[in-house]
Amino acid sequence: MKMVYSPRHHGHSGHVELYNGQILPAFEKPERAEMIRAAVEARGFGPTIGPSAHGLDPVARVHSPAYVRFLSTLTELWIADGRPFPILPSFWRAPGMRRLEPETVDGKLGHYSFDAGCCFVPGTWDAIQSSVDVALTGADLIRAGEASAYALCRPPGHHAHDETMGGYCYINNAAVAAQALLDSGAARVAILDVDYHHGNGTQAIFYDRADVLVCNIHADPKQEFPYFLGHADETGSGAGEGFNANYPLPWGTGFAAWSAALDDACRRIEAYGPDVLLVSLGVDTFKDDPISQFRLDSPDYFAIGSRIAKLGRPTLFVQEGGYAVEAIGVNVANTLEGFLQ
Ligand code: SP5
Ligand code: ZN
């Protein structure tokens, strides 16, 4: 299995987030990707390759042109305004307010975000572009006939909607890769999101479509971020009715209950018969994750990979969350090793 990785993720560093009422160094930091890269390379699954540049056209198949323009010009706008870094949104609309893009940068930041989880430093936009190129290069490998590939995306993507950033996510890497596979001949793609947090962006992007089955196993939004999406009764709409499946689980969930949800999701995916399976691989389900409340242990990730392998589909793993820096490399590598065995 090849791994796609770019050192350009390092540009997104030194940023902050708002946590427990304090501005803290972001949990989503460069060391994450380096720990994962080292652990995966140490297992010898296959070569690490760099991404090829795909430009913004495949991004615009998922995200609105105005949103992509916002992301690509925000840093210049900020510098032109003579403002200090980092950039962090802190104003949002309430339901009933209007969806018009404000002219000023603070207004635009609120218009295009849903939380204060998406900080910008001068290297952030370049890192965002490298991350989606990593996912698209992974999709290229699958298209070229590889049985599987691992895209070490950073920043992650699954919380990003078509024109909203949030939860450390700017561009929805998995959604862009899925759309690129559909655009190049796949008829059906399944996305299995195993990150601790609900993949609200991925769900919303494909909610009314039958050509992408989205299955999400995550902490119940009644207790956990993103709070406002991810309930079990969200099953899709219109032509997409029946093509979204949520498995919300309570804080404290261990592997027995978690893997029962995985079994059910896998049965759905099997029945759907996708041409390609995309796994949004977050390992923040780990017992010692600093911002999460599930209790999976490192050996459990072998079992996850092996259950996914039983589906027998071309499979692209796309990195999402996981913040226990000492363990995330092992947990990602265990998932991939369980898949390959
Ligand atoms: C990609 C990904 O995993 N994004 C996660 C973003 C989570 N941000 C919000 C975390 C809220 C954690 N709960 C706060 C409890 C304070 N004691
Ligand atoms: Zn997460």
C-alpha cells in the first residue's frame, strides 16, 4: 500500500484554538502527521510518494466558487489590512439572519465558518491545497488499479461543508476525492467515516445523492461536537433517502459496542456494492485521546482494518482526526496492517 504525504502541511503550524474559554495551541498540530508518517513507514507497507498538483477544479466540484475564493484570498486580505496573525473567526450568524457575504474580512470569516476551530497562519492556505492534493493523488492510485492507498491528509476535511469551514477542516478532502472518482467513471462510492466526531460536512455534501453512500460512526451529537448534526434519524433526502447512515454512540463507548456499529455499517456498504470505498480514518476514538471520550485501545485498530478489508473493495484511506500524538501513529498503522493482512 502506497502512502501519499506532503511536507507542505508544516506551513499550518503555530496556530491556536478556543478551548475551555482559553486560546490554546491547536490540538491539530504538525507533529500528528509526522508521528503517523514515521509509524506507517516503519511497518514497510510500501513507498511514500508526494502528491501531484490537481489545481482547484476538482475542489470546485464540491465547494462553492465564492468559498474557494475566500480561502485562497483570506491571508492576502488580512495582510492588506495590516492585521496581526493568527486569524481566528469569532462572529457567526444566528438562524433567521441573512446569508449575504459581508465585504469586510471579519464578516467573511463568520460567513464561511461554524466555529473557532479553523485558524489561519500565513502557511495555512498552502497546507490546505497540499492536503487535498494528497487525497486526490490517493484517488489517482485507486483509479490506476491499486487495491488500496493511504492519503496522509493534514489539515483534515470531514467537518467542512460546501461553503463552511469548522472543526480544523477547510476543504473536505474525502468528499473531493469521492467526487473525482465519480467524475472519472465510478458509478457508486461509499464513504465510511470512523472518526470520533460526526463527519457533518461529508454528510451534508452528499445528503441528497444516491451515488455516494455515507456511513458515520461517532460520538452522539447530543453530547459531543459538532452538536448540531449526526443523529440516527438523518437518513438522506430526496434521491439520497436511504443513502446516509449514522451510528451515534455515547461517551465511554468501548470496542464491543463500537465494532457492532462497524459491522452494521459494513453490511450496508456490502449491500450498496460501491466501486470504491473511501475511509475517513480518524483515530480520536482512542482511549487516551485528549479531546475525546471513547475507549478503543491500540490492538482494536487491527480489527477495524481487517473488518474493512472483508468488504473486498478498492479502498482509499483518508486521514481525519486523532490527537493523542504518542499513539496516533501506532493506531493508524495498526488499522492499515489489519487491512493488509
Ligand atoms: C477532524 C476533527 O477531529 N475535528 C475535531 C474538532 C473538535 N473540536 C471541538 C472539540 C470539543 C471538545 N470538547 C470540549 C470539552 C471541554 N472540556
Ligand atoms: Zn475527530
